[in-house]
Amino acid sequence: MRNPDYHDQVQELLVRAHGRWTSILRSLDVDATILSQRNQPCPMCGGTDRFQYTDKFGEGNYHCRNCGPGGGFKLLQAVKGVDFKSAVRQVQEVIGAAIVPPARAPAEPSALRMKKLAKRLWDEAHPVAQGDDVDRYLRGRQLGMDRYPKVLRCHPRLGYYDKDDKGRSRLVAHHPAMLACIQGADGHAISLHRTYLQDGRKLQRPDAKKVLSGGIQGAAVRLFEPGGVLALAEGLETAIAVHLSTGKPVWAGISAGNLERLWLPEQLQEVHIYADNDADGDFDGQAAAFALARRLRKEHRREGGPRRVKVFVPVHDGADWADVWGAQIRRTSPA
Ligand SMILES: [Zn+2]
């Protein structure tokens, strides 16, 4: 029989633990590797990279492609080899002893709040049109198009925030911005990417490009509908350059780390990855591209056998495909 007191206790504990699971699990000696948000073997069912800790909803969330999703208690039980009651006791001890700092009010922006904010900004923006700030910016980079993908929008006046010395966000100015809709595996918008603009160019500020919320977890900006082949690139500008120079449909992965984890439709037969050449730095672009290529080749598909995967890397150190495209245009167009 269920013990109502115990049930209430657990519910209360869940409320108190909300948003604090990562530090709770760390305090209970759960290996930092497990909590690193990288794909890795599942602590419950093994494999090589099927498991990822995301803490997506502040509940110590994880997802395993084999045994499914779960939260902090389930993870703690598996890692420690203990039953539910004992996991509850351990979490109670950590929270009761205040080893874990209390969650600050808006510690992690909640998924729901972010969705609302993303929707509001998206609604304030309009589809990219000839002559607007986004069009001017892209044309300036030789990336103009007669019709722009619907996942890009132009925001006429977007607040630009800075952090003050106490780490609090403060509004500094308003600038026009290019918004890109970042879509999760099911196609729903999960976040926005913003590129702040000024006088037809990228704003000269360190944070001119940013994602509205962290944790985009394999989501992509689906600029064009995939056909038999889909091309992938890291940045939006690079992706557009690849589309203009090859005619291929392209998705943008936004960052090297996310490109590596990109979610792709299972039925996709052929994938062309257009890497950034980061040989002038830490080879992040190449590493991400080849890690993705490797994963896509190995991924077991129910039909169609292994995918055809190609990786293209610009010849010059430090170049991306937008640079290559820009140089090509300058060479071929009359001065
Ligand atoms: Zn598993």
C-alpha cells in the first residue's frame, strides 16, 4: 500500500530538488563524465553513445536511445545500484545538509519561459524581404537571395543585453537582427539564433551572434527541405554559401559541438558535411564534421543500409565555405 506521508515527502523533495539536480548528483559522487551532456554509454544499458544527460527540465533529465528518458532519481539508482528509497534518502541528506546551494530564482530559464520568449521575438520579426537589414547584411556577404527561407526572419529592433560586473543582464541598446528558427527532431521550434546587425554588417560586439537558450541538443536550422541528399554546415552564412554554390539543400548546426550531435531523418540516404577549416585553432570544425560523419556511417538504420557520407573541408587554414564562396564571387565579378 502506498504511504501518503512518504508520497508527500517525495513530492516535496522533488520540488526542492528542482533545478539543482546537477549539483545534487555531483555531491553524491556521480561521475562528472556522466553529467557532461556528452553522448556516451548508458549507465543502465550500455552501448557506446546512446545516453545523454541533459537536465532539460531541471529534473536531472537524461535520455537514452535504448532505454528511454528518465530523471535524477532513476539515474542515481542506476549509477549507485540502490533502490528508490535509498536514492530518496541520499538526496534528502544532500538537500537537508544544504551541501547544495539553493537554486537562484531564475537559475535556468525554464523551457516554457524560453518558448514564450522565442515566440514573442519571432512574432515581432517579419519574413526577410529585399532591402531590409537582413537582406542588406547577406548581400554584403555575397549571400543574397531572391527569396529567403522561412526559418529566417528580420527583427527591426531587438534588445541587446550585456552582463554587468555582478553578472546580471542589462539592456544596452537595440539593433536590427537576423533571427533563425532552431528546430528539434520533431520539427518544432525550440530556440532562436540571433545575429545582431548594424549598418548592413554584423554588429561589432563580442556577443553579436547568440542562441536564445543553451542546450539545443542536436537541433538545427533547417534552411532548405532535404531531397535525396542533405548538406550540413556549422554557421548560417556558411550554410547559405554552400546552398548558393552547390544548389544543395542545407541545414545549419549553429556550433561545432552541436553539429556533431545533429539529429537527422533516418531515411536520409546521403549527407554532405561542409566543415569549417579550424586548422588555425583547435581543429574544432574538422573534428565535429568527422565525428558526425563517423556517427552517421555507423548509425544502424532499419532500411536502406549505411548512409553515403562525404566531408568537405576548405583548403586554407581558418577558412569556412562562406569565405571560399565570397572569394570566388570577387574573382568572377567585374570590379
Ligand atoms: Zn539505456
